[in-house]
Amino acid sequence: MGTEETERLPVTEIEGKKVPWDPAQLRKIQEHPCFSKQACHLFGRMHLAVAPKCNIQCNYCIRKFDCVNESRPGVTSKVLSPQEALERVREVLAKVHYIKVIAVAGPGEPLYNEETFETFRLVKDEFPHLMRCLSTNGLLLPDRIEDIAELGIGTVTVTLNAVDPEIGKEIYSFVNYKGKKYTGRDAAELLLTNQLEGIREAVKRKILIKVNTVLIPTVNDTHILEIAKTVRELGVYIQNIMPIIPQYKFEHITPPTPQEKKAAQDACSKYIMQMTHCRQCRSDAIGRLGKDIQDQFEKE
């Protein structure tokens, strides 16, 4: 592990109290390519695109289920059934021996699709040695935290773009929760409440949390530091600041320059470790970060 990572170990701070990391958490950090910059050169991950439905609409998101020529979150060449996903894992592991992490990251919201949980059950039964990971918008995180813990999902990424509902309402068109549609500030408040509660509950269960924050100039760019401070207090391990990919309602927004993104990372690094090696992966990505090989298996 690098200097920056070892400085964060073996203790963290949760609500002002120093809390030690246990050996199982340290192993996950050392072997998960998203949680350790060193691990990304050694180990790979495999995203299973089994979750097409989504329960919120972000103003920067367009999902595509038959896409082969874009590399970004929310796209996949095919949505798999849980059984197809298991077969894909078998196929990949027979040829690729550096895969350490099996993840579900979309193309929709993993916790809003029961196929996510069935897939993890199948993978856990047959490949118990592999780490299990998922990405979520956090809306259902408090509701499904027991299921996540039961399945041994040890790392979770939560996309958290605002800790102020006044800013959040500009980022989300609507939120669907328990059969009711919310818009405006109500939607942003509900989403934020569940995100923060879900992160707290996950940290209590020693689940490692990464927070993804989409950097959106003119919307949340002056708010990034508050997000970093908030999630650090909750015990989040690492934050990943990602430049917006302009599309949908935010297609008019000019994305941040690399210098602007780095400035945000540098400012936030005073409060929480920053992931600086993200490649904004597809929902069906396979391989090491930046060296995806899923095309090889699609052709076969």
C-alpha cells in the first residue's frame, strides 16, 4: 500500500472517535482495486450487469442496455439473468486468475433489483473466496442492509452528490420510494436521509464504504468540501470525485478540467482519502482498471 493509504491505517475517525480497522477490513482494502491504488495494478474486478431498473432519475444519467461503444457508468452490452451472470463468472475465472472482486454496479440501481441479491447468493455459494461489492444510490441502503450483511457484501459504493437538499434538488428529477414518487426538495431530503442512515448502518457492520461524488460545475462544485467533511465523520474510507459526463438535462454543462478536479481532490484530501485512479467503469466491466477485457468475452 502507498504512503497515503498507510497514513489512514490502522485507525479511522467516526463521529470524532478513533476506531481501529480490523484485519479483515485491511485485507479487503489491500486487494480491492477501487479502494487501493496499488491493488488496481495487481487485481481485477468483474461487474455483473443484472440490475436494469432504477428508482431515481439523476439529471446527468442516461442508461443504455445494448451499448458497446461507450465507456461510462450506466451502460452495458447486455443485461444478464442471475444464472447467466454465474455462468459468466465461471467463464471468466477459468481464463483470468487476477479477479478478486465480483460487483453489481447497474446499469440501474442494484438494491432496486432482486436479481442483484440472487446473483450474489449464487456467486457466494460457488465462489466464496471472492470479495462481493455493490454500488448504490443509497435510497434503499437502510432497508436492505441486513440482506447486504447476510450475503457477505463487504464493500459498498454510495453515490452522494450533495449533503444540502437545496443543492440535491437541482441534481435529481425524482425519487421513487415505496410506491410513491417524490420531486424537488422532498426527493432530495428523502434520498439524503436514507443515504446517511444507510452509510451509518453499513459502517456499524464493518462494511467498507466508498463515496462517489459527481463534480458538476455550477451545481455542486462549491459544495464538494462539505460532502467530504460529512462522510468522513460517518466513517467512510475513501471518496471518489468524478467529473460529470454531460448528458440528459445536464448536457449543457461544461465538465470540470483535470486541474479543477485535482483541486477538488486536493481540498477534500485534508478530510478523507481520495481515489485518484477511477476510470468511470461500465456496468459490465471486467479486468483491471483501465485495462478492461469484457470485449473478449462478448465476442466469444
